[in-house]
Amino acid sequence: MNAQYPVKVLLILFTLSLFLYCGTKSPEPLPELACYDFEHPSAEAWMSRNPDHWRITECEGSMVYELTSPGEQSVVRAPTSWSLIKGFDVTSFQFTGRVKCKTDPSNVYRDMCVFFHFQDSTHFYYVHFSAKSDSLHNIIGFVNGKDREKINFEPEGESVFRLIDNNWHEFKVTYDASTAEIKAYMDDMENPILTAKDPTLSHGLVGVGSFDDTGYFDDICLRGKTESQ
């Protein structure tokens, strides 16, 4: 019995270490679905609410996707301008890129948006990157057949806002279908500035735009799993 005891202990320790290793392994990266640097002068892969308000143009020596004019409010209070990547109805996803707002920085209500799980013009989520934090600005918003509502956990006035100038900013937005967790990042890709959890719309299209401002987008990349997977 005494001779077998260390063997049993070693077996238990091995099993425990294997369990801990498997439990802490990094998840497999999501497959790449679409990437756009806009060096090819075509926006055929994008579906816009107002196509005349979008164009591929040059900015600081690089070709970018520009929102040239704000849109008009529709039947519900929600972002007015969006352009979505066609053909990728995603569940879990990671959406990255760069954004530059054209509105004068003295306007603290300026914004640029990322849209996701877009199903139609009155059913979608969006991340509202802004230069001010309150109940409507710098939020994760939800449009569900009625005026948009704030769903992120950060109290109004307390979310970190970084869209304060006319410089380029990196962004990342993620959704985990297994937990319904939503995270939004700007400049710091390790620490989210906005977080939420909502399973209501579990899939849809992803894109970019604004509530009522103009700006540029570049180096867009969508990784994810489609609804059919």
C-alpha cells in the first residue's frame, strides 16, 4: 500500500495539471472572412444605406473608405449612416480596423460607429465611439424596433472615450456567441473601453458608419463564424 501511494499521488497530480492546461489554453483564432485596405477602387463588397454618401478616396497617401455626408433620421432614433460587408452573416466575430473622424474636435458629440448583428434598419447593435461619455455617447447601443438604448455595463459618464481628435484610431469589436459578451476597444487592444452582454440578436451583418458625422475607415478585417457554420 505504501509503495503504491506515491504513484496514486503522481497520477492525481498529472490529471489535475492536464485539466488545468486544457482549461487555460488560448481559444482557436476565428477564421478570416474578409479584409479590405481599399487600394482597389471598388466598394462592390459593401452595402450602404445611402451609396451616394460613400466613396473610396485617398487620405494621407493611402486609399480609404470615406463617409462623405451624414444621413437622415428614420422611423426610430438610431445612427443614420451605415455600410455593411455583404455576404457574412456572423455569430461570433472579431472586427478590426482604423477610423478617423472628420468633425471638428471642439464638437464633443462627434462619433464614428461600428455596426454588428445587423438584421434590418431597425434591428441591430452598434458601438458608438465618441469624445464624450453619457447615456447616448460612447456606448454600446441596441436598436430593437424602437429608439436606441444603451446596453453597456459602464455607467453613463464613466466610459473611457478616445475619439477626441482628427487622428487615426485603431478599433476592435468582438462578440462571443457562447456567452453573448460584447467588447469594444479603441487604441488599446488589450483593455476594452465598453462591455456588454446581450443574446437577443445572435447573428447578422457587420459594418461601419456614424450617427450623424463623417469620417474615414481603413484596414478593415472581419474574422468570425457565419450563421451556417
